[in-house]
Amino acid sequence: MRNKKEQIPVQRLYMDRNQNRYKNIIWITFLALLLTGGIFLVIRESWKGQLSALPVCILTAGAGILCCVLAEIMRERMRFATAIAGLPWIVLLVFTGAFRGGWTGAQAWINMLISQWNTANAGGLALFSVQASMHDAFVFTLILVLAVAEISWFLADGRHLLLANVFCILWVILQLLCGVLNPAACGFLFAALCGMCVSDDEMIFTRNRAGWTIGVLIVFCIFGRVVSEEEILAVSQFRESVQEEIHKIRYGEDTLPEGNLYLASELKADAREMLKLKTEQQKTLYLRGFVGSVYEDGVWEEPADAVYGGENAGMLGWLEENSFDPLCQISDYYAHSDEEKNPDKNEIQIRVTGASRYYVYTPAAVEDIKKGKLTEDKDIRFCNKGFFAARNYTIEETSGTRPAELMVTEPWVSTPESVEQKQYSETEAVYRAFVYDTYRDVDPETRDLVQQMFWDDYESDSDGIYSSICRIRDVLKENVEYTENIEEVPDGEDLVRYFLTGSQRGNAMLYASAAVDALRVHGIPARYVEGYYISESDLKNSQSEEIILTGENTHAWAEAYFDGIGWLPLDVTPGYYYDAVTLQKMVSTPDVAQKNAVLKDNSFGSQEVTGLDGAGGKSARERLTRAARDVGAICLGIVAVLLILFVAVIIVCEVIRNVCLWTDRKADRGASPREKILRTEKKIYSYLALVGIRARLGWNTEETDRLIADFFEEIESGEYTRVCNLIEKVIYGEIELEPHEERTVTSFLNKLLTSQKFMDRRAWLRRRYTYVWMNRK
């Protein structure tokens, strides 16, 4: 019986794609429909229900795929069968009047996506200036759906896995960016990719492959029905967590609370070394780090991109074109003023040691950054955007020794004399209008409280920033006291209002927040700032040129916009500002900073600064808790990096694999019949080597035949011998094989590659990547 069985394969012809042609076409059509259906759901979701022509869109997609099917069926009968795929375009061309309105509809669709992006991400991207009708949107959608349908057929028919993955990823990214994630659409796309992945290059239909594809589709559909939108958003939250860990790895841990008033107790908790600083002049320095403009639920947030969109779209670019930089505005102001009255330039060298490297810690009056590749972040600060953040940078700045509240705008701002002054005044007026619109918002409840506490009884003969900040300091001094140990805030209480009327105790973060609200309620643009503070007395008492700033130098203050001058720091925290008497003396004192090399006594020393109470350290238990949390964060960061590296490796492997497959198919198409058999022989023995069967042509053929038949259930005894005979016929006999003999050799290789016997995880990886790499061309 065994001998008879061995004789059967000699005369057997295995079915190829031509014999299963219609089954394969149905399978390809099914995968193309899945791809088209998933993308169509994305397109439909992106219109947010504004487009209701669902039946026509489905009919158009179906017509596109149907014509592709007809083109495939008639390919061997008609010379120009592929032209059938163009018939739907001709019909659509006539139906829409030469695609009239398609481009306008495309702009409207892009506007819809941009609007969704701006809503989901608080963005400020500008929209196209276009007025599109429903007809325009309808025409564009039909064009897009038809293109998607025929592209999907092309990808499925040729099993272009790499292109299909890129195609699907682009549409998924489009969903994520615009906040319109549809689980059903993802299910259709992933099921189509799964079907293409489990298929072979010939796209032969099998029940097993269909089962896997339909199973994946069902799972995703159930997932979309069961999982709530909140749980889907958890994926985005996880992505944000991963981004935070990557941010820590690139720039170091954020050492500032970054506007989170719930973390106010941690403002000075870290006593590590943060910065090393060298400065030419002895004067108080406020080094700006985090900047917050919007206060919500106890947290100051940076200005969203949406602030710079809409009516303000392109404003920052226009200011730059007109030589106006909000981050260097103060030095520009001095450059246009009388040089004899201007302060001397000061050079500051900063080396970041323990602080976050994302922020570029600069004073308000920056003139130039001489060293370091840094980026301007809108109109709020400088920052490091490179992958490897700069640790050292040198800054030139121009500022005096007097506190900012004593600054008075020069008359030339309102009555410019030179062309340069006129250009500065005009551009500054544009930016000032933006500032007044953006940096004066206060929620109604806080506004009422602040108005009552600070301004109802306020009277001043010369109202301005100086008198306003003095009023704020006096009210805070009467109603609240400074402490670094912030008590817990009751649920439902706003932190700033509770600070002013409840606990009446707080640190610099709460003082600065109250000052920002008070200034805004009084009509003065203000914003919240965190960074590092070093006093003039600290510089004077330093025993070396290099000053070390630790976590105890972290501080929070307010910045107010001085019309015509720019953003300047204002401090209301006890211990950080001069009293009214000292300020009055400073008005008549020359605004000249002493050089560090001189180290003379200063007229206004630390004894004239208001007192500071309540400084306290952290307990050992709190330090241990923080250390444990830091270790946990580092571990999570390592896990995130490893996960990212793993995904990156898989992507690189898939790209290399697909490139190898593409070059292999290209080489097969250009090879002669003899070369194809030789290439097939190499692939057969490469794969046998992977499974541990040592074999080569003409060596121990019968024993190898037996091993292969025992190892692979799909291969019967005698098939390997038959294949060897055919290969030897080509190599040694130099006889060209008949078509059915070529199919016998190719079929044997396909049986090896599709066998399920050798399919544990390690073997699957070896077959998917190692085998392809071994047979690259």
C-alpha cells in the first residue's frame, strides 16, 4: 500500500490560482470591501452627519470594485481589460459635470477635519477661505469613495501588505488626530489586513483564512458595541502617559509644578542642584520657565494653539516679518530708546544640571541667545525642541536693577520720531491688542470675589501698574500669610478662592495666582510664571563666579504687560519684594548694576526686603515616598521605551521583509524558466534548513523524502523525490520543464511554507523574517 501511495504524487497536478480563480476573486473582493467599508466609515464620520447621500456613495464604491472584478475576469480574454476599471470614472465625470465642485468640496472636507482637530486638541490651525455647497461636498465624497474602492482592490489583488498597512495607518491616524475614532472602522481595516496577512502571495481562498478574517471583524464589532466612549478615551490617556515618560527621558524630570496648584507644597521640596549660573552684573534675576495663561480647576495651563488661530492666525509670523519679537520685546524697546539712559547689557551663562532641560530659563529682557540651538514657543518662552536638549547656553539681556513696577514708558512710544520707532509702535499696538484680548480672562465667581477684596475700596490719584501692585500687596498682607506647608483643600473648593477666604495661608504659587487674577480684574493683562529666582544679595554674597541654584530657588510670580515695553515680572510673595518706602528711594537712585568683579555693598540690601516666615523642610517619610514614586516613574519610563523599541523593531522588520519580497517577486518576473527553478530550489533547501532537515540536491534523497513526509502532514511520500528529479532535469539535463512540471515544483514549496506543523511562535518568526532574508535578491 505504501509503494502505491508513493507512485501517486508522480502524476499528480496541484491546483493553482487559475483552477481556483473564481474563489480567489471572491476572496480578494471580500478583502477589498472590508478595506473600502472601513475607510468609508471614517469618511462618513468625518462629515459629522452633514452628508446624507449614503446609498449613492455605497453604490459608487460597489461599482468601482465590480469593474475591477470584471477587469480581472476579462484580463486573459481582452487586451485592454484593465480599461474596464475606468468606466465608473467616466460615468462619474458625466454625472457630476466634469467633477464640478470637487475641489471646493475637498477644501470643505479639509476644513471639517481641521475644525475637529482644533476642537479635540485646542488647536489654532487656519481654515481654507471657501464656501462650499452640499453639492460640492457630495461630488468630492463620490470621487474619494471611488478612489478608495479601486485602491483597496489593487492592494488586495496584489497582496501589497506594506502599502495596505501604510494606507490603513494613515486613515487611523486621521481618526486619532480629529477625535473621531470609530471602533467599527478600525475593525474593518484590521480584519482586511489580517486576511491579507494570513493569505499567501497567490491569494488562494481557504476556510481557515476566511475564518480568521471574519473572526477578527466580529470581535472588533462587538468591542465597538460594548466598550463605551470613555473607555476608548483611555487609549488616548495611555498615549499621553507614554508621551510624558518619553518627555522625561529626553529632557529629565519636570522639577517645576507647572501651574498645578495642588502640588504647591512641592515647590521648594527638592533641594537638589538645578542650575549653575554666571552673570556679569549683580542684580535680581527672575529666570522664566513655565508660563500659564488659563486657570481651570486649580491648574494653570499654557495658552492653547486655538488662541493663535481664527482672527489671530498668522499674527506671530506677521510680527516676525516686521522685526518684532514678543520674547525680545524689552531689549527692542531699549534699542529704540535713548542709549544714554539704557542699562548696560549683561551676559548670563547657564548650565542645566538637575532641572528639566525642556525649558530655557531666561530673564524677561532677553536680547540674544548666543550659544545653544533653542526654539521660541509662541510668545511665552524659549524651549528645547530638539531630541537632545541643550544643557548649556549663553544669554544676553538688558535690564536695570530696579523692580519692574518702577518702569515708565518713554514718550516716543506714543509719539514716535524715527522710522524705526514708528514701525515698533505700530507692530507693538497689534501685539498689545492680542494681549488684552487673551490675558485678562477670569471666571465670574473669582472675578466678583477679587473685585470685592481688592478694588471696591481702591482709590488712587495716579492709577497704574505701580499703584495697582502696591494695592495687591497690601490686601494680601492684611488677609493672608505665607507658608510652605499648604493644607488640603476641601472638595468642591477652588484653590485660589479658598486661599483668599478659607485657609488664608499659602506659598508663592497661590500668591502669584491671586495677583494674576487681581491684575486681570483691574484690566491689566497678566499671566502666571514659574521658574528660578536669585536675589541681588545672593549674587553679592557668593564666594565664586559660578552660582548654584537648587530646588529652594524655585519660585512663582506674576508677569504683567507694560504697554509699549513688554512682559515684566511682578512679585507679591513676602520676602521677594521691596516695601513701599524702599521703592520710593529707588526712584531717585541711578539704575546701574554693579559688576560681579567689584562686589561692593549695595544701597538696597536684604535688610530692606519684607520678611519671610514659615520655611520648613520635608519629613523623612515624605522624602522616601517621593523617592519611591520617582523609582516607579523611572521603571514605567523604561517599560514605555522598551515597548516603543519593540514596536519600532517590528516595523523595521516588516519594512525589510516587504522590500525583500518585492525584490524577490521582481527578480522572478525577470528570470528565465531555468533561473526560476534554481531560485525555487534555493528556497526549498533554505526552508528545510530552518526546520532542522539537512538536505541538498542528489544527496540521500530517499531518507530526506521520508523525513519530510513524516514532518509535514500536507506532504505525501514521494513528492520530494519527484521534485528533485524535476530540478535535476533542469540543472543536469538542461531540459526546460513543462508548465505542469513547473507547477509541481512551485506547489511543493507552497506546501512547505503553508504547513501548520512548524508554527510555534519562534518558528513563525523564523519563517516570516529569517527565511525571507535568506532568500533576498
